[in-house]
Amino acid sequence: MSKDDNLPRILIVDDEMPIQRFLHTTLDTGEFSLHQAESGHAALAATVATHPDIILLDLGLPDMDGIEVIRRIREWSHVPIIVLSVRDREDDKVTALDAGADDYLSKPFGVAELQARIRGALRRSVQLAPEPVYRVDELEVDLSRRRVIVRGEEVQLTPTEYDLLRLLVIHSGKVLTHSQILKQIWGVGYVEQPHVLRVNISNLRRKIENDASRPHYISTEPGVGYRMRSCD
């Protein structure tokens, strides 16, 4: 067994060699075992062969759109997928996230941000069940007791507000699209009613944030969805 066998495996999928070299140089720190693929079909084969712990995926592949790669992988695997793409339109991000991507970074991106997203995705992937208590700064959410504490005092939420907060907490650090949240909380019939979500997010922020106009816990991904602050 080589020393790399115990390291988290990252599969880099990109057909541009300068990007491949940049990512390899950036991530070749001794913390990861790096693997590469230059096409959609090669990515699917490498996912089966190497069992990566995380996939960094470009959408503009020569033989298959990256969205289709995501959909095919999601038919059998829950491996975290972070999209790295020059496509920065809101609908591109929503489509990728709805297809099953865990995160989305538009090129060019900062090295520190990429490394932080990778660490967050790896942490989430090893959590087989949500922690019973989520704590960040002055917010505490006890999932087993359905209690929400802000600055030492219990906050009363409506059942819908609590379900919304619980969903965000379980997926903390990950972007959830509007349609993903609406389907989970209200059902498929509400996917075309984003105002329902906006109203409930607004009400929830007023109850848990120090300043709802400058949210600390629930951040907005403009045109895409929401992200709960990670526990780190």
C-alpha cells in the first residue's frame, strides 16, 4: 500500500492542460492523492476506478456536457462534486446544483476559496448523520430536541421556519438552490413560487440574526439559493 492510499482522493476533470497543471500544483501539498481526466467519459471511468472522495469538474468538456456527467454520477454515487467553470450565469449555476453538484466556483477563482470549499465538502462527506447540535458563534440548533438558542435564549420558530432551518443546518456550508429547498419543505407544487421561500428566509433571519439586513448565518447566493454558515 502506498502512502497516497490513505489520503483523500481528488479527481480533477478538465480538458485544458493549463488548468490541469494549475490545479495539480495548487493541490499537490501532500494532503491529497490527485487523479486527472480530460473528458466526460474518462471522468465516469475514473470515478468507478479510483473512488474519489471529491470531484472538481469543468462543465465544458469535449465529448459530454458536465451537467450530464453530474447526472450520470448521481445515478449511483454521492461523491461531492465541485463545479469549476467559466459559465457564471445564474441559470448555469442553478442547473448544475439541481443536477447534483455540491458547490460551484466560477473561473477565475481564488486558491484559498477553492481550498476552503474542498475542506468543507470533505467534512460533509464523512458525516454519516448530522451532528445532534449545530453551534456557530451565538447560534445553537439542537436537532434532537428541536430547540434553537440565540445569544443564550431560546427562540420560538414556526414549524415551517424550523424545518427550513434544519434543512440548511444539515447541509451547512453547501449551496441549496431555491428549487431544492422548495421541493424539500413545501413540495414540488411550490417550485415556481420562490416568494414563499423569500418570505420565510426573511422571517427566519429576523429571529436568528443580529442584523437581518447583514446576515451572518444564512447567506444569499444571488439568483441561486442559500448557504448556511459552516460549523468551522
